[in-house]
Amino acid sequence: MPIILGIDPGSRLTGYGVIKQTGNKFEYLGSGCIRLGTDALPERLQKIHAGVSEIISQFHPDMFAIEQVFMAHNPDSALKLGQARGAAIVAATNQQLPVAEYSARQIKQSVVGNGAADKTQVQHMVKTILKLPGTPQADAADALAVALCHAHSYQSLIKMSGQASKIVRGRLRK
């Protein structure tokens, strides 16, 4: 029954989502955004680190998943996003959490079934999968989607390792 913290990093707004996985079922534990304001970048990075550290202290996750950097049209934006990711990852590794990284395409494919899905489709599927009463804010929904993507990947690895242990001399043991 792992608790998974998903992060959608941003240099102005960083979304987070926390779920609990029990077999094929998912339980919503919390989500929201770390609002960073217009401070200088070093102060915003400190707020990300402190905010993620606080979320970890509150929910005690077993796993941490984060969206990978995509190459934006603006290299400066991509660098700032990478720094925001780094601040969040350091908060997780300081608490000895294993870190998993997923591309936006992998996340959308896992949650929506379409790697090119838009934000409203992600929000709708997150709401449906987690049986939420309302639609989560876009950045929080993206973070919950990161956590769900990791849960699906983790579940697949468990199934594969179970099958691998049944293989003896190239044959599946029954």
C-alpha cells in the first residue's frame, strides 16, 4: 500500500498530488500547488524545496515521481524548469525517497490513454479515476497524473517480477 507523491514542477507554480495505491485501487490523499510568486529565482527554488519537504513531512510518502523537463521554445524557461525540478528532487532525496521521472507523453498515455491529451482531458480522467467530487486545479491534476502514472508503472513492475520468479530454465512455471 504505497503512498506516492507526484510533482508537476514549475518556476511560478509547482503542483503536487498524493495518492495511496492498494492493488488496482487508488485513494486520493491530497493535492494542491506551491505558489512561488515573483521573488527572484533563488527564493522561489527555496520555496519549492521547503514546500515539498513540508508535504513529505505531512503525508510520509513511500515514493516520489516527477515530470521530466521537456525542451521548451525558450531555453531560459527550460533551464528554470530544470532548476525547479532539482529543488523538488533534492527535497525528496534528503528524505531517502526513491525518485522516478516520467515524460509528459508517458504521463498522459498512462492516465488518459493518449500521449497528446490536453489539460482538460487529464483533469477529467484524474477526477474520474480518483472519484473526486470536483475538478482539481490544472497543476494539481497534472501532479496527481504523475503519481497515477508511477502507480501504474510500479504495478507493472511488480507483475513482471512475479512472472520472472516463475520462470525456470526458460519456461513459465505453473
